[in-house]
Amino acid sequence: MSEVATTFVSSWSTRLRKIDNSRIFQSVVIAVILLSALLIGAKTHNLSPKAIAVLSALDFAVTVFFVFEISIRFLATENKKAFFKNGWNIFDTIIVIGSLIPTGGQGVLLARLLRVFRVLRLVSMIPELRLLINALLKAIPRMGYIALLMFVIFYIYAAIGSMLFEHINSVLWGDVSIAMLTLFRVATFEDWTDVMYETMAVYPISWIFYLSFIFLTAFIFLNMMVGTILDVMNEEHNASRAAAHGESEEGGEPASRAQIEKLEQELAEIKALLKQSR
């Protein structure tokens, strides 16, 4: 009886795995995620009670589908413990469970916020987006030192600006913290020339202060951050290609089965040639 039960569970697990890995099912999941995003946006408009009822029904259908989809993914996994070792699976599970919170009562704001985060499931469904997010997360520690150096430069320039320009405009240069906000405005090029011309009316050579700051922050440090992210993304792409190549060599994926079928076909042709030669 146990062997029969094991065979039954194994067959169903195989079927569910085929469904989960099929492109059609993945496309349907992505389409439902996009529909969920449209529903969230539609609810922000002033709609008639009938339209709100329709949207609520669709939202309920989307929630049921997400529960169905995450259940298929969980049941299709051979090692159930390994399912929760994947960070993306944990993220999807939390979002789906959060979607089950009723939208009425005191938890209405929490429920609406969790439904907004359902759009992020699009990231977990598309491998290219997962690769970008993984690269960004791995680049954050490296960018931390660049950000620390940027903070030092901001602080030095803010202290100098507060000392030199405080009497010109105390709103922009009153103290170090306000001066840092002003410098952030300069670094983002938000009407920074107005700030510069105001100080140049008193200190004609103060343009050196602004141009040197922009050169350091907007050009050097920003390019360093972009270079760091690109470097990590290149490492992630190489690791992904190496993993795919390794799986192909191990022979556990559909690509390896195709190779085995090709080898079997070649062996059959060789056998046929041998028979003809005899």
C-alpha cells in the first residue's frame, strides 16, 4: 500500500512539475500579476458601486489563483524543505498569504499595501529581473564604501558652504545639515545655477566650489557606482551561464534529455550501417 501511495504521489508531483515549468502556465501567471497591478490602479479612481463590485470580484479571483499557483509550486517540489530555502519562494509565499487578509475592518490599510506588493511577484517570475535584483543586492555592500566616501565629501563641502555662504542665504546654508540638502540639490542639477549665481554675486570665484563638487559627485562617484553594479551584473551573468552549463553536463534538465535522444539516434544510425556492412 505504501508503494502504491508513493507511486501515486510521485506521479502527481511529476505532473505538477510539468505544469509549473510549462511556458503557458508561466505566461498565465505573469498575465494575472499584470491584471492585479491594473486592478490596484483602477481602485484609486472614483468609480461607481457596480464597477467597484466587479473589481472586488476580480481581486478575489486573482487571490484564489495566486493561492492555487503557489500550492502547485510547493507540491511540485520534491524536497519541501528546500522550497523555503529559496528567498524568492519565501517572498512569494508571504505576498500570497498577505493577500488573504480581508480588505475590510481595521486591517484595510495593511491589506491594500500587501496587495500593492503583489506586483513585485513579476520580479520573481521573470529570470532576467531576478538576475538584476540579485546583482543589485550583491552590489550594495561594495557601494557602501563609495557612499561613505561621498558622505565625507558632502560633509566637507557642506561645512565649507555653511561657513562661506551662511550670511548670503541662511535658508540654504544655515547649518551643515541644511547645506547638505542644498548640495544634494546641486548634485541632482535641480536649479543649481540659481544657487551658484546667488553666491557669485558676493564671491565671484565661488563657481569653483560648485563645479569641483559636481565633478566629484555627479561624474566620478556616480560612475564608480555604475561601474560597480555593472561588474556585479557581469559576475552574475557568468555564474548563471556556468550553472546552466553545469546542469547541461550533469544531464538532469530537458536540454540533457535532448542530447541523450540525439546520441541514441546516432547510435541507431551506426547500428544500421554496421548491419548493412555485414
